[in-house]
Amino acid sequence: MESYATALLYATPFFIGLVLVEVLYGRFAKNQKHNVMDTVSSLSSGLTNVVKDSLGLGIILISYPFLLEHLALIEIKSTWLVWVVAFIALDFAGYWNHRLSHHINFFWNQHVIHHSSEEFNLACALRQPISNLLGYYALLLIPAALLGVPNTVIAVLAPIHLFAQFWYHTQHIGKMGWLEYVIVTPSQHRVHHAINQQYIDKNLGQIFCIWDRMFGTFQEELEEVPPQYGVLKPAHTWNPIIINFQHLWRLMQDAWRTKNYWDKFRIWFMPTGWRPKDVKDKYPVEIIEDVYHFKKYQPESSMALKGYSLFQLIVTTVLMLFMFYNYSEIGFEGLLLFGAFVFLGVYGYTTLMDRAPYAVWIELFRGLAGLVLIYWTNDWFGINAFLPMGSYLVGLYFVVTIFGAIYFTYFEKTLATPDLVS
Ligand SMILES: [Zn+2]
Ligand SMILES: [Zn+2]
């Protein structure tokens, strides 16, 4: 996991830098596709994902090395061929995993975060899950195992394959000529993120679009059907941690409430969105009917709150980068505690962005917990060795967090508007 932490140390600023380039381009071209709160929410989701992944949290049901040991029929000799075969096998697995995520209730929960933004821009690419806690992915790599692709090749290619899905989350690139027949392009992926009836659950490919064309899930972006982004059951929150478990929570409630025992069991494996008849009638859930006229989530916010949210995002990112930088020194238990602070931070400030009345209590708790930890250890996870008085700076940040939460909850004049303002 340490090498993954090192990779993230460089990848994180790189991707955030590209998001910034897109923001600046939008400003320059007078065609802005970002809104502050949504982008902060997207990037925060990315932070939770990389922290979770770097800690290796989750249960591996089956591992690739295990499959390789038991299934390998041959061993590809040519070195370059191994990489090509492995990449294609990964992309094939990615297509089917993605298709599974879109079509089965239980699996949709781990993917809904990626679709939860009602915008479409580079930051949306970083909306990645923390609820993917079951490691079954290796099963989809059986073709690679049969061909004897070594584990190291998969381990090197998997993050590259994931990172290569970043660039096409943009509205600034049009159709790309003959490339549209080979790879997934921004145009095709706009269709994928759209909730228009013609587009939903289409273009599930990750790098190559040939799988969609082979298995009947391809849909071209049509000029007369402008993509409308989001999910049919809107998240209504900027909090990526809540979004990660919203669908699961609804499934649990439905399974609990339905009188039908067969439904209690099968709800998990039914098509995404399926609900038992009795609970569907009794507890209706809002679903977007007219994709062209729904109100985007936009709780009332001020310039000050936007600036404050950006400040929280930046400090949380810097702290996380320090965690990756000092990864081996901190030790596993320390990393868990550090990770908990990152999660609590994201939870707290995004809830404040939601204007949820209880946000202030989370932020008070977080701020005080941070200050107590600094007082006890006289340090912040070894930061003083790199930056003299570094722990005082972190302490100051926690003080700002406490006052910020109090200010935005009790002092800032807010208009008494409900959650939804278009
Ligand atoms: Zn998807
Ligand atoms: Zn996407």
C-alpha cells in the first residue's frame, strides 16, 4: 500500500491541477461548467476514495494471485504481448463490472457516487466510491488468469487503466472523428452520465468502446438530445460519504419494511431501482420524471461560505498529502486515525455546505478532537519534523474550523429558502 500512497502523492496534485485548468478555461471561454459547491463536493469525494484505498480497507473475497495460481493454463512468453493482453483483459473486466454496477440494486450503491453530480466536468471523474467494500473484482479477471498474466503486470496496469478514464469527463471536447470507433471519448461519456431516456445505462466501456458496440450498449450523443446530468433519485446533499450509502440505506429500509419474505431476499439482486410493491406504494421516493425541467440541488449559499468550503477542501487535501508523504512513519494505527480525521473533515464541512443544522456539532467535535490530539502528542503525526511549529498551524486550522462552523450556523444571515433553488 505504501507504493500506492506514493503514487497518490503525485497523482492528486496532477488531477487537481487539470481540474483547475478546466475551471480557468471555462472562465476564459465564458462557458463555465463548474459550480463551486459541486466541484468541492466532487474533489472531497476523491479524497475519501484515495484515503480509503490507500489504507486497503475492505474485504477481499477472492484475490487475483489466488486465481492465477489455480487457473493459469499457459504463460505468455513475449513481454510486450503480456502488457497488451493484460490491458485488454482489464478493460473487458471493467466493462462487465460497470455493467453489473448499473444493473443490479446492490452493486449500484458503490457506483452511484460517480453519477451523483448534476454537472459534468473533470472533477466528476474524481467522484469515486468508498462503499466498494467487497473485493470480488478478481473474478472478472479470470480470462487474464487463464492466460497466465502475472500479478505484477495487473498491479501496475490497474491504476493506469483507472487514471486513463479521467480526461473524458469534460464538455469542452466535441466528437473526435475515427477515434469514436475505438476508444471512449468525452462525447460518449457525456451520454453515459446523462439521465435522458435515450442515454441511460449506455456506454459502459472504460477505455475501448468496442465492448459497448459488441454487447449492444452503445449510444451516440445526439444533437437533438442534449445530455442532462445526474441520477434519477437525486442525492440532495454535497456530502459524498452520505451519497455512498444512500442507496444501500434505502434498500435496507425497503427490505425491512416489506411484508413479503421473498422480496426481502431478492431486492438486493433485482434490477437497479426495483422496489417491493407494498413499500413502493406506502413510501414513495422522488424520481425525476422530466429530465429537462428538474431543479438542481443548490442550497442557499454565500460567497463567504463558498470561500470557506474551498479553504476546508484545500487544507484537507494538504493534510492528506502529508499523510501520504509520511505514510510509513505514521504506522497503520496512526494512519487509521489520520484517515478518520480526513473523513470526519469531509463529513463536517460538506454538511455545513448543505446548511444542515447538525453540522456545527460535527465540526465542534472535530475541532476539539484535533486540538486534544495535538495537545497530547505535542505534534501532528510527525509534522514538526518537516515543518517547525507545523502542529501549531494545524491547531490554528482546528480553531478556525470551530469558529467557522459557529459563524456559518448562527451568525451569517441566511435567506430562509428551502433546500431546492434552481
Ligand atoms: Zn456508470
Ligand atoms: Zn464517468
